[in-house]
Amino acid sequence: MAIDGRSLRDVVMSEGAVVLPFGDHPLTLKNLDLIDRITDFELNMAIYKHITKGDRGDRHDMWKLALRTDLEKIEDHNPEILDGVEPIIGSREMFDLYREIDPFARTLRKIQINLLQESGFVGPHIDRGSNPQWLMVCILQLSKQYDGGKYAIVHPDGRKEFPSQYGSLLIARTDVDHKIMPVTAGIRKTLAYFVGMDLTPNYNGSGLSKPGRY
């Protein structure tokens, strides 16, 4: 896939992230509907957790439905839901896409649904600070109507925002400082997952990764 004459890998490496609109990635409306339906907040309220602090102490205000975690070890949660989601984002066609960005992409590591209600946000953080095995993060937009909530890479002199629409897939580097801006209306629901090259344990310890160049 080429974007403005550049490879997908070149765009992600230079810009920090890329947003692929619906139709520019292999997922279908049927896939989106299934993921949204089996992770419905009202039906699964008991297994969604209100998160106010991230892995590294960063401030959040969001609801999370964990499907797979890997901070200490690989651990699957809510297997009925995971069994519906993983074959979709782990298909051969999707991995062909991931490998356009990093040829070492082999596995799906951390997988979760993030739900931000009005005024909800995710504070600044670096994903690789939690686990250096994460090669990229993918954020699939499941909400049709909401305002705010943009993914933003934080620069020393400002920020670079990446707006998304229903069905779009944002793919970002894991070594850039970023945040999710507050939602100003509606609900922002996404499937967020991390692609790695193996399933070895997290060896990060207590050290934080430094932001990458982009």
C-alpha cells in the first residue's frame, strides 16, 4: 500500500501514526458490527473496568474491557468475546497489512476495548514504556457519532492530531508520546491492540522508554 507515493512503513516511521479509512484495510462492515455487538457496554457492564490510572501512572478516565493482557505474562480474559474478536484482527490479510509496517509482526499481544464517555480522556504516555515487545498499536474505531477524542502525538512544541471516523484503523508506533484528547460529545469506543513479534514475557522492568524520533 502506498500513501502519497510513500510506503505505509515510511509514513508510520516519519509521521508516528497513520489512519487508514474504512475500505483501505481488510476489515468489513460485518466484522465491525460483530466486534461492536459482542463488546456492547450495557450487556457487558460487569466486566468493563473504570480506569483512572495507566500502566505507568498516567492519568486516564475511561472504561476498559480486557481481552488479553501481557504486562507480566500473556493472559487471556473473557474468552467467549476474545474468540470472536481475535480471528478478525488476526487474519492472514490483516497480518499482511501489519508486516507492511514491520516485517517481524507475528502475534497479537495486548487486546482491549476502550470506551470514553463525555469528558473521558487518556493521558500522555509511551506505549513501549509498558512493554518493549510491542511493535505497533492498532486502534479500530467502532463509534459512529462522537466529538473530540482525537489521537494526538505530543511534541515539545505542540501536538499532531489524527482524527478518525467509523471503521477507520489507526496504526501507530509504540515509542512516541501520545494521548487521547477529551471526548466533548457522545461516546468513543475503540478496539485497541498491540502487535508483537513473539510471545516472550515482558522484560521491561521499571524503566520507561524514551520517545522515538518521528
